[in-house]
Amino acid sequence: MNKESGFTCKHKRILVVEDDENLASIVSEHFERFGYATAVSDGRADVMDLFRSFAPHAVLLDIGLPGNSGYHWCDLIRRESRCPILFISAQSGEADQILALMRGADDFVCKPFSLDILKAKIEAQLRRAYGELSGGEEDLLSYGDVRLSDRKMTIACEGREAELTKTELMALRLLVGDGGCIVSRARLLREVWDDECFVEDNTLNVVIGRIRKRLAQVGSHAEVRAVRGVGYVLEMPEEEK
């Protein structure tokens, strides 16, 4: 993922992978009116060829596509890039949204949707990935045995390191920065997604689940504990604080 100095929506590139030609055109034209460059794929050709040549800053991805599903393309994109991926789909069941987030998506927008809300969600992700919230300089946070790098987008513990998606990084930044203290669900939703009203309840739960897996992956003794009705807290065993 390339960092760019001075965030601006203009000249940012968005790849729209959607087989509904009318909807793809509406979405593309809407973003172009605000200075974005867009490319559209209906999912029939190799999406990765277009992804590599267009080098988008963000991807809008449907699930139900001809040939391979959106999940397949999300997997392939995540092998090469950490650019924001937002699913836009009529397959809006809880299982679909959880699977999308587990495959590495940053957000999920259910059809039908407001173009203004979609644009706001894209811009929030772009600010986190490329703008003033992206941590252009090395910014290390630590709590217990956890080391978090904004610049590298990694979590590390005693020489073991794992890459993070942008949403994982943003949530971990709050949990690590307030290590030992409760971080409310409202704050996590507001600061990770800029949104408390339009984020599905399960979205945060899935991201927390992925964070727990990252902690286990690097061998950290830290645990993310849910505080019923309040939020989450990152805790270390007493002897390792």
C-alpha cells in the first residue's frame, strides 16, 4: 500500500466490482462528481488484472458475481494489498457480513444504500489508510508484551510479527493506548468507523475476534476482555504488567 502525503479525495482511485451495470454506473458517476477516478469490473474477467493495472486506493466489492464470488477476489486482494475493501451486497444476512469481515473486508454496506453514506464510509476508510490518521511516521505503541506499529501496520511480541488490516490497527490502537482501561463500544465505533449509527452490531464483534487471533498468532499473553454493556479492555496477566 503506497502512502501519499497530503490527503485529498481528488485523484484517489476506486475500483467498483459490481455485475449490475446500472448500479455500477450510478456509483461510479457519483464518485467521479467529487473528483475520484473510478474503474468498473463486472466480475467476469480477472479482477486482479484490473486491480494491478489501476492500483486503486479502495475497492467496492459485491458478493454475488458471475464466476468467482466477491469473497474469492477479497482473498486475492488481501494477499497483495491492505487497501480498504468495502462489500456492497444484497446478501446482507448476518453470516454474509461476518464472513466478509473475516476475509479481510473493512466494512459492509447493505443494498439498497444511500450514495452519501457510501461516500462517507469510503472517505473515512481513505483518511485512515492514507491521510492524517494513517500515522505517516513510525508510531510505536506498547502495552505489556504487545508492540503496535502504525507505519508497518503490524502487531509484534518477542520477535513474532503479524500484519493488521486498517480496522484491526485502529481498534488495537485504542485498546493498546488505553491498556488496562475499558474502551467503550461507542468510542470504538466512532473512532474506527466515524460512525455509531450505520455500523452493524456484529462488525465490531468480528474485528475484536480477529484481534484476538492476531494476539494468539504472535504469542502475546494479552487478552481482549468484553465488559458486558460497556466495551472492551486489553488486559495482561498480573505478573507480566
